[in-house]
Amino acid sequence: MPVWALIVWLVIGGAAGYLAQRIMGGQSPGGLLGDLVLGILGAVVGGYGLSLLGISGNGGLVATFVVALVGALLLIWVVRLLKKSS
């Protein structure tokens, strides 16, 4: 993977995490940095989940952003469930 592609992927994941936190509302689990990390991890989770469903990840920037956003929303939800139960 070229370095520029990794940088673009990190920026998209970070932006998705920021937007996901704004959509979910409430207290951010880890502040801005936590939002960015959840977005990047959400991109990984979303991409992996779609690959398990047999959906290719070659949809361009918009599709990549949507996948990262959905993954980040899912991760924020899970983190909040875990924090609530502890």
C-alpha cells in the first residue's frame, strides 16, 4: 500500500469517527482523539464486515467514508454499552 493511500485512509477514518460521535451525541468516550481512533478502527471493522458479506471495498472515497462511518457508529455504540454495564 502506498504511503499516500494510508494517509488518505487515516484521514477518512478520522473524519468518520468525528462525524459518528456528532451523530451519536452525548459524552465522547475518549475526547477528540478517541473519536479519531474509533473512526479509524471503524473503517477496519466496517471493511472487514463487508468483506465477510462478500462486498468488495473498491467503491471509491464516498463508499469508503460510509463504511468507516457505519463501523465507527457501531464501535461507539459497543463502547457505550460496555461502559454502561461496568
